[in-house]
Amino acid sequence: MAVVDLLQLPALAPPGSPLVGLDLGEKTIGVAVSDTTRTVASPLALIRKVKFTGDAAALFKLMQSRGASGIVIGLPVNMDGTEGVRCQSNRAFARNLLRLRDLPIAFWDERMSTMAVNRMLIGEADVSRARRADLVDKLAAAWILQGALERLRGA
């Protein structure tokens, strides 16, 4: 398959199979998963980046354990709508995944996702800095995936 428009993703991923959302950081990959109805995104795991092939294997193992059939990757678009180096890196990550596995991948504009999650953890949940470090990327992945799921539902 290929990188597709988000609205094409449901037609390419078997009905009843969850989708996975990714927040790609420099050192970690936050992973979230949807339910089988693709209504709710939940934080799933944090993959500590070591080497791409190992990172991809860990991701594919998580996907297999949940029966997930498609991926939504957060795209860190600049506030003015342009794409910088981080967007290029995320697009390259998707291309590299496709070299290893045939599956549909879509991108979702993740502007402000990490900031919003941090604000929630500090302000509403009063989570310590050390605990936030473990949660932020997984929660950002869920934020990204939830936004994509709502767009797919037309919300």
C-alpha cells in the first residue's frame, strides 16, 4: 500500500480492525490504539528508539497483538502551515515502514498536541515532571489518533 489521505484509510483497513496512532519523537515513539469501532483512542505503549528495524518490529508486534491494520502518524506542521525538518523525518519514517510491511498509513496534523497534553497533565491532573515524561508521548499519540478518528466520523 502507500501513504494515503486520511479519508481513504477506512476503505483500506478491514472493518472492525483498530487503527494505531503514532507520535514520533526524537528518542521515543508514542503509540495509541483505537477500539474496533474506531471511536475511541487509548494510549498503548512507548517505544524507546534504538534502531529503525528494531523499532519497527516492536511497532508491528504491538499492532499484531491488537489486530490493528492501519497507522495514523502525527505530522508536526509549523504554525504557519509549512512543513519543516520534523515533517520530513516523519514522512521518511512512513516510507521506511512501507518497505517492511504493506499497510495503509495516513498523516494527521499534530500541531500543539504535545503542548495540549502537557497542559492537561500539569493543570488538570497535577502529574509530576518525572511521570509526565513517561506519559506525554503515549497521550500525544492518543490525542493525534482521536483527532483523526473524529475527522473520519465527520465530527
